[in-house]
Amino acid sequence: MQEDLVLARKEGRVGILQLNRPAQLNALNDALMDALGIALLAMEQDNDIGCIVLTGSAKAFAAGADIAAMQPMNYINVVRNNFIGRNWETILTLRKPVIAAVAGYALGGGCELAMMCDFIIAADNAKFGQPEIKIGVIPGAGGTQRLPRAISKSKAMDMVLTGRMMDAQEAERAGLVSRIVPADKLEQEAIEAATIIAAMSLPSVMAAKEAVNRAYESTLNEGVLFERRTFHALFGTLDQKEGMTAFLEKRKPDFKHE
Ligand code: CO8
């Protein structure tokens, strides 16, 4: 395993993971996805981390799954090896939030990986797309499912069937990204957003993430019930007392994440 395929560091309570195959525009191969999974799980276990930023290079968040690695594969290989399922979805198991900080290309599996994060902050040079149709396949890591939920069926069909790219402005208008920042400020802005989140009570943050994600998996009534029960449960935390007491005492809360 080449550990430097993903660079990991911390700033305060923020964990930062950088995809690191710049010469291949961070094309996502098996070794990189294994390394990413290991790094994500290490940050999930680290009690001093409250939020994670996942980023790439200035030119590419990730230009997709590694086409050179996929080109010789056949049906029986991909089924036997559980290609994609084996190591692509670790990120979805995290309870801490993950922010995708996207500069340059987020194509194919790169766009899908960004959409598996909790929200996307885009540099003004970001380009998103699902160009798999141009190489004789279709998205395979959730693109046909997450893109329509993020940007509507019509726009997702347009992207998936033509393989065209969408720039940062179009992605923001469509609701794929939460904000656009100047490319040279991307990392700083993403870390600032993550720092704000990491300063909140971690049990509340994890509960909020879980509740918002329920919106995609349940009926409205069931989702609201889940939210209500989770809201009630948070009255069992020390941080609920601290947060509300601090408000009444007109001071900043000092959350202990318990
Ligand atoms: N896979 C492998 N290598 C890549 C990839 C890729 N996806 N993207 C770029 N590279 C390599 C190039 O081959 C090139 O290598 P070399 O210098 O050795 O020739 C290097 O990165 C630089 O790329 P370019 O010279 O092409 O750079 P340009 O600036 O001219 O173009 C583009 C940039 C437009 C991003 C272009 O590289 C491109 O079109 N890349 C492919 C984009 C694509 O089709 N992505 C989808 C891949 S399929 C996919 O993601 C399926 C997902 C399924 C789920 C995941 C399962 C694992």
C-alpha cells in the first residue's frame, strides 16, 4: 500500500485529507481508495477531530476512476472483486461530517466521491461531470442516484447522457455545491467552515448529519419522527446544558462533546 496516495493532517479539530496522485489528476485507483478508507476511519476514531475536509489538487479533485486500471477488466473480475462496493463507500459509514473542497475537475467517480461527502465547497474553477457515457459505461458509484437527488432529474439526465461538464456557477445554481470561493482561498474557506462545525457539540453534529440524511431514506412523517426522537435524546447530553446555559449567561459555550 502506498500511504502517500492520501495526505493526512490536522488543524485544530479539523482533519484534512488530500488525494495525492496529481500527475494522473487524482484518478481513483484501488490503492488510493484503500488508503482513503483507512485515513477516513482513523479520523472517525480520533476524538480530537470533529470535522473532516476532503480535497484534491488545484487542477483536480479527482478526474474519475482510473481508466487505465479499468480498461482490461471484464465482467467476472469486477463482480468477483466487488469493484466499487469493496472500498469506495467507507466514506458513507462516517458519522462525523466530511466536507468536499473541490478545485478543478470532479468527474465520474470524482464527482460521485464529492457527492458522498456531506456538502461541497467549490473553487471558482471547479468542473463537475459524469462523463462515463463517453467511455462506454455509466456512473458506477452512485452518480445516477445522487445527482438527480441533488440537481433534479432533467439536469442529471443531461449530465449523464451527454457527459458534459458543469462549471462551478452552474453547479451552485443547480444546488450541487453549497458555496463557491476563489480558487486560491478554497482550502482556507473549507477549513474555516470545518472549524466552525468542529467547535459545535459532536453528538449534536453527528445527530444533525444523521437526521438530514434520513430525508433521503424515509417518508416525511418518518423523517420528522426520527428528528423529534433525536432532538429529545440530545437533552441527555452535557452539551445541551452547556449550550443553553452559555446562551443565557451571554458567553460562548465550552462544549465537551458529551
Ligand atoms: N483515469 C486515468 N488517468 C487519467 C484520468 C482517469 N480518469 N484522468 C486523467 N488521467 C491522466 C491522463 O491519462 C494523463 O496522463 P498522462 O500524462 O500519463 O498521459 C494525465 O492524467 C493528465 O490528463 P490529461 O493530459 O488528459 O489532462 P487534460 O488537462 O488535457 O484533460 C481531463 C483533463 C478533461 C480531465 C481529461 O484528463 C479527462 O477527460 N479525463 C477522464 C475523465 C473521465 O472520463 N472520467 C470518468 C472516468 S470513469 C469513472 O469515473 C467511473 C466511475 C465508476 C465508479 C468508480 C469505480 C472505481
